Amino acid sequence: MERFVGLYEEPPADTCKQQERHYYLLSELQTLVKDLPSSCQQRLSYTILSDLALALIDGAVFEIVQGLLEIQHLTEKNLYNQRLKLHGEHRVLKQDLLRKHREAQQSCRAHNLPVLRAAQQRELETLEHRIKEEQRMMDEKIVLELDQKVVDQQSTLEKAGVSGFFVTTNPQELTLQMNLLELIRKLQLKEADCGEKFG
């Protein structure tokens, strides 16, 4: 008889509070999912949403997502500034070359002008080719760095136990993960606007 003692006791208040928060988060997620495209809604089963709500209960995932978002914005800003700097350097190089060409043409004798212009055209084409190549390399570097950020985000969220996150390059899975992140952000913003319902 003693082994049944406590079997019908009320669960601890913490457990009830967590369960209540889980149901609240799940309900909010189910409401937010309705705003997503139908193709995505179909992939977000009750189980995925329930697991996501469980991961969100203590607020740590909200903080992780916020941190990842800040890192992404800083990375994007840094890469944009690097590209802008390279573009500025290229513009200065081209302006300097064109200025040098004009000065050379002004001091050149008329009968040598066609030869000079042909040499200058080749020099300009060489510079433009170099600029194009450096821009292509910069763009490739940017894409690779952004791809690495996606992998880092996927890995971090997977380790945090967020349902639906794992390292992948599959476009359908990436779209699903982006939608899950959007749900988390919307829910985070809603909670910030309304104040903590379950503080």
C-alpha cells in the first residue's frame, strides 16, 4: 500500500506553470503558422510545433536566436563594408588611370596619339579585367562566409534542441528552418510587446 503513496498528489507548481506555458506557446505558434504559405503549414506538424514550444519555455532559445540575429547583422554589415571599400578602391584606381591617360594625351604629339590611345585602351581593359576578377572573388568570399553563418546557426539551434534544425543545404529544409525562425521571432516580439504572461 505504501508504494502508492503520493500517486494521486498534485504535481508541483513549477510543473503546472511549465505545462501552462507550453500550451500557451503552442497555441500562439499554431496561430502564427496560419500566416505562413500553405506549403509550409503542411510541413509544420503538431509534433514539430509542440517540440518547438517545449524548447521555448525557458526563454533561452529566444536569447540564442536574438544573439544569432545580431551576429548575422554584424557579419552582413562587415561584408557590405568590405565590398564597398573594394568598390571605392577600384573607382580610385580607374580615376587615377584615366587622369594619367588624359595628361599623357595632352603632352603627346598628334602623330603619336593613335599609338598612345591604343596602348591606353589595352591598359584600361587590363585594369577593368582585374577589377571584375577582384569583385568576383569578393562576391564568392561573401557567399561562402554567409553560407558558413547559416551552418553555424543551424548547428547552434540543433545543439539547443530546437525542433527542425540540423545542418543542411536542402532548399526545402532551409525554407522550413527560415519559417521556424520567423515564428520564433514573431513570438518573441509578441511576448516583448505584451509583457511576460508567464514571467
